[in-house]
Amino acid sequence: MSSASIICDTNIWYSVDSLIKTDPKANLCGTLINLLELCRTPWNLDSTEIAQVACKQLIQRNKGICVYSPMKSISVISGLGVDDGNEDQIRDCMTFIAGIAEGDIIKPEKLEVFRKMIEHEQQRLTDIAAQLNALVASVRSIGIDKRDPRRGEDMTATKQFVASMVGRSIKQEVTMEQIHWEEIELFLHTMHHLHLDLEVSSRQWQPNDINDLYNLAYVGKEDLYWTLEKRWLHLIRGAGMGHYLFSPEHPSSPK
């Protein structure tokens, strides 16, 4: 069994069958995105048993939590920003998740507030997707030669975009030279591959894509990533990053 940290997609905590097949000693790690998605899922309103199972699995099986937002995480790995632990947000999320795992439900007087919080988060992701789609549309309008072998090699634009997002996260200017790209290889290459794919197709960014992609930012060069989403398995392999993928059937790192 590899001792590598296995960063998990949120869907892992919902999949009891997959977790049963996994060595109990596996170094499964949750992320802040996992916690927020478990806290904000509509299943806390409508399918409480499903939510309870996922929260219980995270409590029982995770060996550690990646505590920052994705861009703050990149800044900390790169020696930028302040490594402050984000203790208050993590404590609040874990307290809520522990309650759901024990069978707590949203109190009737708080249902409307909870619904509005879910709607606000969905709108936030929708707005980010719209911004990214506008970016893709502007590139498409220029005209792209899909057969140009150099097209996929230059990651400058992707790196500049990530650096700007990191800068916004920590409220200071960040250049792409300051980012430790070797530590976020999976995230960088998958994002770049996805952008290339969207530029030459009719597909668009969807709100759910944002968290799915940004969760990869937690995966360091010595880590593995576990997801059950076929689309993301395909994208990661298409980016040449399949060696980061974890599977219970083949638990040892292929790196």
C-alpha cells in the first residue's frame, strides 16, 4: 500500500461501495471544497439519509483535511501569503458535518436561510462559469488551428490566469514566476487541457466544473487523486496526468 496522500473528490464520501474496497489504512484526505459541498448540498434538505452517509464516511475515513481554498493552498505551497490554518472555517464545517453524521437535520426555522445559502453558492459558481465561457468565446473568435502542434505546448496564458487568481485570493500581486508549478502539475495540466478542449468545441463550462477542477489544486507532486467522475478521469488522462489517479483495485502509485 502506497503511503502517498490520496486527495478525494467529494463523490468518494458518498460511495460506500468504493470505500469498502479501499484499505482502511489508505491515507485518504478531504479538502475544504469537500467540506463546503457536504455542508451546502440540497441533500441536507431533501435526502438526509444520503447526506448522513457521506458525512459519516468523511468523519470515519479521512486522515487529514486540506484546509485552504484552492488558490490560497497554491499560495501557501509557493511560499506566498500567510499560513494561518483557517481554523475557524474548518471547525464550523466539521461541527456541522459531525452533526449531520449523527442524524441532525436542519431546523425548520432555518430551512429558508439554508435554501438561500445553497442558491447563492450555485449563483456564484454560475457566474464564474459565465466568465470562463466569455474567455473561451473570445479565443474562439480569433480563430484556432486545431492541427497546430505548438498550440498545446505554451501554458503561459493558463499560468497567468492561475497567478492572477492566486493574487486575488491573498490580495497581493502575484506573477507566474512566483508559483511553484511543479507542486500543482495535475491542476495546471488538466486546466490547460480543458481550456484547449473547450476552445475547439461547442462545449461550455458548467457550474459544477468549477469545484471539480479546483479540487485538483490540492494535489501535490507526491500525492494521488481519487474521483469516480468518468469525465474527469478522461480529462486527467487526456492531459497526460493519469499517473496521479488512484484506484482501490490498483492502490500503488504508478509514478
